[in-house]
Amino acid sequence: MIPNYQDCMKPFLLTLQKSGSEEVKLRDIIISIADHFELTDEERVEPLPSGKQPILDNRVGWARTYLAKAGLIDSPRRANFVITNRGITALNTPNLEINNQYLKQFDEFVAFTSLSNTKVTVENTQQASIKLDQQQEGSGITPDEALRNAYKTINDALAQDILERTRNVSPAFFEQLLIDLLIAMGYGGTEEGTAHALGKSGDNGVDGVINQDPLGVDQIYIQAKRYKQGNNISSGDIRDFFGALNLHNAQKGLFITTSDFTSSGIDTAQKLSTRIVLVNGNDLARLMLRYNIGSRDEQVLKLKKIDEEFFEGF
């Protein structure tokens, strides 16, 4: 029988532990887990209802996501993983069951799961199949609420992946990414005009002007920083941007970062006379999801309800 994603967590860690400090490819981890559970050839390739991915691959993928968010594994490169000291400690604890309940002790995992404000466990992203464990079954949540919460859980996880990818792209790619996003949001009119407005990349980001309308009657000045997590924008950075806006007699500014803003930076932006909109990494990822920049629609699910008007005539 194909294991659920929580049952895949410990074998995932065991596979990495056997390799020592060497990176292990995700495909090799999936094969190792399949061997651990002695799955048949048919079970290893049994597809999701959507036919897009094997069930096993999907469940191992969710085990990977949760272990990574809890800090038990690390990914030095795309689709390559190593075990962390925290993961080794978990394996060395006798009779320990490694599951979501165990992962809740780690602040990083709690912060990740709190994004969705839901107790729903998602079995796979393609069909939004939902599984409530015994504790969650008594929560009183309705099936349609569970489906919507599962949808949010999936998107929250995807947004985090998009953000990590965006932090690691080249400056030129980051510039084009923002151009695509701004065009999708209705700014700039044409790609040529938008690209010219943003100008050249620099300092791991882009700085420039974007037309708020196709004719360029109204303009927004932009500063964007492709920073790693923890390298947050300070009040000094905001004041510097404010000074640049004043030099151009600009009335509106947009500061985008793939990291975050310090509390003093947010306070400074709110107190300045020029309106400066702050977009942090999480905001940027959600906008990219909303406008399909770096993501695409996989499947559309439609919720049905009774058509009361149809039955009124009977």
C-alpha cells in the first residue's frame, strides 16, 4: 500500500542519513522510500486522478516540504537534499514517530503552517484531496470549507517555493520577472515601454520608473531589492528612497523586496509625506501567484450548489 506523506518522513530522513554529507537527488529518495515500503511496480507509478504525477511522488513531495519547513532537511541545490543536525537528532531519538505533531515543536514549522490558519492536511495538490486526522474530524469544519482551506494551504506552500526561487534568480531575470508582473497588473501599457522605464539592473535589484497608464501621464518610482531572507529593508533604506523621490518631484513610490521590512522601516514609510507602498517577499509571491507569473493553472475545481430558481417551477 502506498504510504501517506507523514509515513514518508522518517524513511526520507533515513535515506539522507545513509549518504552522510553527500547530497541526494529527490528521485533517488523516492526510489529509496518505495523500496523501504516494498511497493510493487504498479504502486510506484500509480497516478493521481489528474494523471499528472504518481501518487508516491506527490506524497514524498509533501513530506519533503514539511521536513524542510521544520528545518530537518536542507536543499543546497534544486531537487538535492541533505539532512541537518536537527534531522539527525530526530532519528537518534528512540521510538520517535516523526510526523506533523512532532514538527510542531519547531518555530519555523509553526510559522509556516500558521499562514493558512487551517488544520486541514492536503494529500495532493492536483485534485485537492483532503484528509482530516482523528483530532481534526471533530473540529466541525464543513466539506466545502475544508476544500477552500486546502486550496489556501496549497497556495501558501507554492508561494513559499516561488519566493525561494525568486531570491536565487539572476539580476537580469529578476528585472524581467518584475516587468512581466507589472504588465500583468496593468501597468506600463506595453512590454517595450515598461522595460525602458525600469532600466538596467544593479545592486541585486532594479530601480526605475513605471507608467501607471499607457500614456505615461502618471508615473510610479520603483526600487526593488532581491535580498535573502533576514536581510531586511531598514528605515534608512526607506529614507534614501524618499530622498530620491523628492529629487524627481515624484508623488508615488513602490519599494519591492524579496526579504522583508523592519518595523522601523514600515513606520518610516507610513509617516512620510510621499506615498510609498511596501511589497515584501510574501506579498510579491502572492502577486506572482495571482497573476500567473512563475506559476500556471493546473486544474480548475468548481463547487456546485442547488439552482433554486430551476426548481421553483415544480
